[in-house]
Amino acid sequence: MPPQDSKKLRQKPPNNGSSKPQKKKKIK
């Protein structure tokens, strides 16, 4: 996964329910 993809995932977390995206969603 290139760094660009990582940034996209951080900005718009997928509906995967992954640990990282979930944490970012909770903070928001």
C-alpha cells in the first residue's frame, strides 16, 4: 500500500470496520 493510499484511508475510512478507521471515526 503506497503512502498516498494510506492518507486516503485516514481521510476517508472505509466501511470495513477496521481498527484504525474505527478509532479515527470515534475521534471525529
